[in-house]
Amino acid sequence: MMRLAVSLYICVLVSVSLRAQQPVAPPQSGNALPGVRTGAQIFEAACATCHARDGRGTPQPATGFDVPIRDFTDCTASAEPSPDWFAVVHEGGPVRALDRHMPAFGEALTADDIEKVVDHLRTFCAEREAWPIGDLNFPRAFFTEKAFPENETVLTTSVSTKGDKAIGNELVYEHRLGARNQLEVIVPIDFQQQANGQSWLKGIGDLAFALRRTFLASASSGTVAAAGAEMILPTGNVDRGLGNGHTVIEPFAMWGQALPRDSYFQMHGGIEIPIDGDATKEAYLRTAIGTTFAQDRGFGRAWSPQVEVLWARPFGEQSEWDVVPQLQVSLSKLQHVLLAGGVRVPLTQREERHPQVLVYFLWDWFDGGLFSFWK
Ligand code: HEC
């Protein structure tokens, strides 16, 4: 089993390093406006008619479009990853299900020009030191939490493949507060099959709340780091196998690092400290490595394979190791609705711990309605 885990890890490492050797995408296209120009000059010449010189967007009556144009001085726009903006400028609005009045500049501007003008869009946010850039928002793994502050709702379902039949569901609601803080509410909803094999017990497990702050976000080095704490309340009915009956405080920290060619490494460690009763503390460290491929010349649907390696150690007991190969895919055109599937494979204590199949459904509600921006 250890060998399977190691080969999976190596597979992902190899695909990450192979991608690192690919030529710089995308290819240079036509250059209708020759000469060396700054991002600001390109913006004035090609974009300002609609987006306005100050980046706030030309008022609707003047453009004649039905859609309001994004105000780039609103720093929440910083959460958009540059490749998404590159795609919109290169291919036009419809590539992300945005308005068709946003023209495609793939013929008129070189890749270099588009990068410059996208960099220029970033300068409209007056507090850009405070607002982490969306390029540091790496794909979400099942267990290794992200350091980037998010606005999303995630429903994760896990099913054990052996032993007692149980389906675990976890609803996580994440809400960004200002530039760098995030509030999180976690609601576990469990289903346990009863001994008679007929009926299922269901109920809410231990509710949890977490606060975190992204204290480091460096676009130049591709590094993002956060720290915070979670509080788990014993709201579940222990007699029915829901929850663990303790209040737990869990300080944690996470770190993410961009690697060449859309690859990344993420790490998340913490300690679970029960503050009542005599339950044991537990330390954990979770790591994830992955890469992203996009279809349609790099502008379309995004696929992110990743592998997590999980370590946990209840104080005074043996370490538990798991490996979690998984794949995330974007469903909506705007890429604000995502699906992921994976398997958690225990490497230790395999008599009592069984593999679990995992699925999550993620909706970045800040970007748009659940049913908007699909085509
Ligand atoms: C003819 C008007 C027009 C021109 C010219 C134009 N845009 Fe746009 N742009 C739009 C419209 C309309 C939208 C989409 C608004 C929507 O659907 O939310 C848009 C959307 C965008 C977005 C996506 C913003 C988001 O919601 O994340 C980016 C990035 C962008 N434009 C950049 C540029 C750049 C850079 C240029 C110049 C090279 C440019 N635009 C030129 C009209 C224009």
C-alpha cells in the first residue's frame, strides 16, 4: 500500500515537472498595434472606451449594453486569477459566459500585451498590497485547507467502502471578511445504517466555526500563508454515533506555494485540543501537490489532479497515514461551480480504518448565482 502511495505521489510529481518544461503558452498571435507599449497605453487605446480610463466602467447609458461593466477599482476583483482574465481578453467575454460585448483581442494583441494589460487592471485596486491576488487561490483539496480567503459553499460526501454502512456529509460555508479574513461554518450531516440493516439514523454532528487570516500573500514568489483557529461544539448526539461529545479548540496554519506551469503545493497543520473531559489531543499535518490543465488551448474547462498525504497522531498513540488521490473539474463556464472526486486510502491501522470514496461540490457564490454563467 505504501508503494501505491509513493507511486501516485511520483506520478503527480512527474506530471508537475513535465509541465514545467512545456514552452510558454499561449503562442504569440498577431500584432496589429506594433511597438513596445505599457499596459496603461494598451488599456487607453483598446479598453478605455468601455472600461473607462479610471477602470470603473463606462456608465450603462453610454455603452448601450444591458450588462453593467465590472468596476476594477473594487478590490474584490483581485480574487480573479490572471489566467481567467487573460482568457477573457484573448477569447472575448463568452469564453467565461460573460457578455458578448467584451471583444476577443487574441488577434489584435500579443500574449505579452495581454499580460501587460491584465497587470494594469490590477493597479486599479488602490489597496493591492492588502488584497491577495487570485493567482494564489490554488484548487481546493479534500483535507488540506487553503490559505486563500474564500467565499464559497462546499458540500462533501464520504462513503466507507467496508465495515458499518455510513454516509458522511459536510456542508462548509466560507465567507470572506474584508481583504484577508475568512469566517467558516461547518455543519456535518451524517447517515448511519442501523444494526438491523433496514433503517438509517440521521442527524447533525458537531458544529464547528473557524476564523482565519491570510497573513502572507506574495504574487512575486507565489506564496500564500494563513493561520487561525476552529472551535468544534459537541452538538451531535453521541448515543446515536453523531459527534464526539467534546468541545475542541483547533489552532491551525496553512501555506501554499505556486510551482511552475500551473502546479502548486499546499500544506496545513494543526492541533485538536479537547477542552473538556479526558479526550486525547491530536496533531495533524496534511500536504497536497497538484497541477491544472485547461482544455481548448488552455482557455476552457480546468482539470486539476492532485494527491494528498495525510498524517495524524493522537497524543500517546501511533501515527495514522493516508493518501488521497483526487481530481477536480470545473463545471460552469465561469468556473465558479466545481466538482471533485477522490479516494482516501489508509496506509496504517488498516484493520479498523477502511478506504473512503469522497465527492465534493463547490460553489463560489461571490462570483455568480449557482445557475448563472454556464454557457
Ligand atoms: C466594446 C466594449 C469593451 C471593450 C473595448 C473591452 N471590454 Fe472588457 N468587458 C466588456 C464587457 C461588456 C464585459 C463583461 C461584463 C460582464 O458580462 O460582466 C467585459 C469584461 C471584461 C473582463 C472580465 C471582468 C470580470 O468580470 O472578471 C476583463 C478582464 C476585461 N473585460 C478586460 C478588458 C481589456 C483588458 C480590454 C482591452 C484590451 C477590454 N476589456 C476591452 C466590454 C469591453
